[in-house]
Amino acid sequence: MPVLTRDPFLLEPFRMFDQVFGRMLGGMNRTTGFVPGLDVRELEDEYLVLVDLPGVKSEDVNIELTDQLLTISGVRVPFESGDAKQLERPYGAFMRTLTVPQGIDPDSITADYADGVLWLHVPKPEHSKPKKIAISGGTTRKQIGK
């Protein structure tokens, strides 16, 4: 599903950055240059970012918010034991960068890590949450112009 540029989370401009960064760190083949997949979901009060990080320890992951850039980076180390007969699992340093809406409070972002998935909860800024307006009373108003 394409990401629209008006969406608060912009992914597309950073895919090229991810690819170039990955090449600088050893190439984007099947065994080096790990680029984890991610999903961004919009819920009523927050954005939920899910990042697949199988085999990555939570202490090897860094999450930073600078201005409107949310950066998730770290490293997935290769399994080094035994005589390798086939290698398909990617490894290496990774970085994913997302643009978030203005007004995100960095202290309100929380992260959980379970079963190889990083869950980032990014609360929406107050100005972007829809405001519900109640309809008052049941009185009848005069028509304009009469």
C-alpha cells in the first residue's frame, strides 16, 4: 500500500537512504545489510510502529527522536558457530528513519519488545487529535431572514 505524502509518517523518502546506508555497511545482499521491515498503524490516540527484529537483542537497538525524525537503528550479529553450508539470514547494522507529525512529545513515546518485534507507541499531538463537538439542546431556531 503506497504511503501518501500528507500522512504524518513518511516512509518513502527514506527508502533510498536505507539502501545507500546499507550499501556503505557491506552491501544489500541476502547475508549482509539488514533492513528490518516495519508497519505504521494509525489508531485513535496514537501511531503504532511495529519493527521486525528477529534475532536482535533489545540492548542492540537505539531509538531517537530529533526534531521530526524518529530513527530506529542497531545491529543484528551473525551466528558464527559451525561450518556454514547455506547463509540466507541477513545481518549487519540497520537504520530506519520516519518523519513524525510536529508536536510529538519525545517523553511520551514508549517502546516494548516481544517475540522479535519492537512496538513503538507514539501518542498523537493534541492538535492532531480530532475534537468531537457535541450538539446542544433540542431548541428550535428561527430561520434566517424571517
